[in-house]
Amino acid sequence: MSNIAIISLSPSEWEKYKTLRLEALQSDPEAFGRSYAEEVSYTDERWQQRLDDNNVYSYFAEVDDQLVGMVGAKITEEDNKKVAVIMQMYVQKDQRGKGIGKLLIHKILDTLQKRSDIVSIQLDVNTALENAVKLYQKMGFTIIKENKKKMGDGKDHKMFLMELNKTSLNFQ
């Protein structure tokens, strides 16, 4: 079995991030709020800035020196309260079922738990992505709302807004 490492990338490693992100947008457009067509034209500087934003945490899964997955969280403010929004969760199809997604979520939650100013962690997930929904539920997330949202494939999808708050057992 290959070693799985969860790592961060520096802004100078933006090309690795760009490659994985664009792959994700092509592979699973229904899972992302942006499309490949939107992001493929981003400037090099924009890709670098995405890895150098103080309000965003990004982690990557590496197997045999190759990036195979990623997760991010952006800190937002709602009603004068800080909320972390998990985004861009992705694991390559041939790497799924190996626990990589769980490792990525553990890492991002561990980081967010250290921030005393965050009151909750939220994410949107396409309801058709049953394995993702199950993973988030196992991690303590609960469905708080259903809605429709246009995703990267240009279609409206039924989505769950899920939340993990500081009173949840998995977020203490």
C-alpha cells in the first residue's frame, strides 16, 4: 500500500494545484460551483493568490509524490459570526475508497478546531453524490437545508447544506 501524505502547497507550487483543480472540474463538474471553462483562463497570479489567502486553508493528498486529492475551507462572516465553508473537496476516481477523503476532512477539521472564533463549519454537497454525503455524516455533519444550485456542469442540482457546529461531538 502506498503512503498517503496530507500536505500544504506554497504559492510557488501553484501549478500542481492548478493541474489538480482543473482535473477535478473536468472529472466531476456536478460537484463544484465553478466550471472548467471559468477557471482554465485564470492568470498565473490568480492561482498563486488562491494558495496565499489568509482566509483560506488548503490541503492536498499526495501518493507517491503525486497529488491525488484536495480540500479547502474559506472563512466567511455571517451575522457578525465567523463560519468556515468547506470547498473544493476532491479525490481522483482511482484513489477513492482508500480513506483519502476522510484524511483530508480530518486535517481541515483539525485546523479549523484550533480557531476559537469560528462558530460553525458548513458545506454544500450535491445530493446525488451519496458517498460524499455519507462521509460528511460520519464526520458529524448534519443536513440543515435543501436547495438547488447551478453547478460546474451548468445544470441545477439538488444540494444539501450541511453543518458541523462547536457543540457537535466531532468538533470540540
